[in-house]
Amino acid sequence: MPTPAEKRRTFRKLHESGCFVIPNPWDIGSARYLQHLGFKALATTSLGYAFSEGYADGAVPRDLMLAHIAEIAGACDVPVNADFEGGYADDPQGVAESVTLCVKTGVAGLSIEDSTGDKANPLYPFDLALERIKAARAAIDKTGEDVLLTARTEGFIRGRPDMDETLRRLRAFADAGADCLYAPGIKTREEIETVVNAVAPKPVNVLIGWPSDLTVKDITRFGARRISVGGSLARSAWGGFIRAARQLAEGGCFGGFADAAPAADLNALFREDQPKQPSA
């Protein structure tokens, strides 16, 4: 398995040209399956993991999330980016502490968002949001590890779809040392190209977490470097589970198992992909 340093070099190189898809597993099995399909990098999903543990999104304690991130990073041969939410602190010093701990998990990258979790005031004030990114950058640099920092502004998915403010924040985050910029919720060609052009030459991540007519080729043409899917794969799995469980509970029917993956196929995959134990 490549070392964390090797995976970090690979991850940074992926952001230099072209466009790649970075899907989001929620456990080791889903991570290994995505790696098996040939994806060049993966990213954790705070939502997907939260649901798997019976938490609401955003409610997973920091220590539990760090253990999860370390587990995924350690199970994969490809680079892993951590969905590290808001850094598990409001103040910049607390963000720096959390980021330092996240770097130790072996991730190749991590993201910090400017969402407060407060519906009435969903985004941190501009100056505080900027100081939080500066603190994350300084914390990574202090570790001496080449971990890629993605800065997110959440207005488009938190009821504040203001493009001018989104661009203001992304430009400031880029100037503060963010390596990759991310505005989840932008959907159209015009929106994507506007963001890409505003922070160029730094790379942009685009989230596609809903049915869309856009393709990877389209988003590549718009200039994005990276495409993630957030919790959508996890929600898709939940959708199949819920439909089958409801048919069983409400109608006493077993038709929901029709699309179940064959156990033999999964056994074969995971048997082949099982980490090799060191010889005695």
C-alpha cells in the first residue's frame, strides 16, 4: 500500500490538470468497492457516516469522526479527502487544533466549510470565516505534511444563494492559502464557469448530489477539476434498504430484494481485496 506521503503527492497531482470524480464512501466496504471500480481518489461523507451510526448529519462527535476518517484512509490504496465539516469548532484556534488531528489520520486532503449549523445565521461572518481558513492553512503547514486544503462556502445549500458573496468568500479563501475551492449547490453551466473563472488557476470542486443532465464531460468542459457526490451514494443505498424494508413491514412482501447485490459477487470482491496479513 502506498504511504500517506505518496498518496498526498498523487492527490495534489490530480488537481493539476483535467477533471476527476471523487466519490464518497461511508464505510470500508463501500470504499473498497469504489476503489475496485478504478476511481483515483475518494472522499469521506459526513452525512453518509452519520446515518450509518444513527446520528443526524453534523451531530457526530469529533473523536468518532476522526476514527472513521483514519479507518477509511488506512483501508485505501488511493488518496482520501476528509469531509471535515466546519472543523469541529467556531473559533480559529479550535479549527487549527481539529485540523492538526485530522492530518494525523493519514488523509491526503481535508475540507473546511463556513456553515454555522444555525438556520437563522447559516454562515460565519466573512472575517471569521476567513480567519478559520487561515488557521486551517497554518495548522497544516505546521505539521509539515502536504495535505491539500479545500475551502467551502455553503451559501447555495444553506438558503443564501448569493453569487457575489460566494465569489467574495472563495477569492478570499484562495488568497488565504486554500488549495481547492468549493461552493456546493451551484448547478448550472453559468454558475460553475463563474466560480471556476473567479478563482483560476486554483482548482474547483463541483458537487453533483442530485439527478442531473450534466455529465462528467460537461463539467470538465466547464473547467472544474474535481467532482464529488456527497452523501448521494449513501442515500441511494438507504433508498434501496427503505423500500425493501417497507415492503416487508407493510405488505409482507419480499420483492424489494430483487435488486440486491449477489452475495457471491461481494464475497469474491472482498476476498480478493482482503488486506494481506504479514507472514509470521
